[in-house]
Amino acid sequence: MVDSTPVPYLLSPFTATSAIRCVGRSTAVPAKVPMHSLASIEIHRPIDEVFDYTNDKVAEWSRTVVESTVIDDQKGLGTIFRCVTEERGRRMDFQGVVTRWEPPTLSAIRLTGKLFDIEAEYRFEDCNGRTRVTQESTVNGKGVLKLMFFLFGWLMNEQGCDAARKELESLKRKLEAAAGHAAS
């Protein structure tokens, strides 16, 4: 579950039309949410298109997801999938499940991996033909990584916030480059 403690937004040094708000925070208790990030961006595309592309074409727009394969398609909630990420030459496999599905305004997933688990929620808001996408995620370490999160969570949160910012920038670029065409 996502810790709902309010945290202030930090504006990135982007123009007002492409500003990404991002917050990263680590709790002091490893049993709670060790890493939490929240990032948001406005995309100049309609909400239905942004929702569909964000959820259906992750490997196309994500900078880290290299493969996403549906294992058991429940047409939304309960869908089970396999996700492979790659960062700095290291591949990681995750089993995923869709935990919330409310098109076109909300989707959430839980990824279970060997070293850590991730819960991510995407919220979509219609802004008069544009769409504000907000990604909120938590990362829970396992084993020795749990200790690393406890000791260095503040530093890892900065990296997590930067990664969320880059992911949303990539999503925005892909969708806006497809303006006038169906994003594929």
C-alpha cells in the first residue's frame, strides 16, 4: 500500500508546458515503504489515447522495460504478465499483476522480483484535450537490499525520482511525436 503522507512537490527546470513534478522520499523504518516516488507530466494528447498507449505499449515508451508479455489476460484487473527490465546492462525479471483498472483514469500494477518488489499507480486526468499523467511508485527491497534501502534510501530516492522523470519524458515524447497518427 502506498504511504499517503503528504510530501511537497519539486518543480523540475523544464518549461511550464512540460514541467514534471517529482518527489522522492524514504521512510526511516525498513518494514514500511522504503522508497516512494511521485512524478507528473502533462501530455498534449487526449486521455483515452494516453491511457491506452501507457498501458498497452510499455516496452515502446519505457526506457527500462525491454519486454512485457501477457500470461493471463483478464482484460484489465487481475491480468498477469511478465516484465523484463534492463538498466546499465543488467536484466531483471518480474512477475506482474494489474491491481487496479479504471479506464481511462487509473491503472496500477504490482511487480514481484528477486531483489525487490514494485507497486506503481498511474493516474490520468483530462485537461481540456491534454492529459496529466501522474506516476506514483513504491519499491520494497528484499534481503540485503532491504538494508541498503534503509541505509541509503535518501540517495536511492533521488535516483528513483530521476528515473520516473525520464520515463514520463519518454512517454510524452512518444505520444506527442505520434500527434495526428494513432500511437502504435
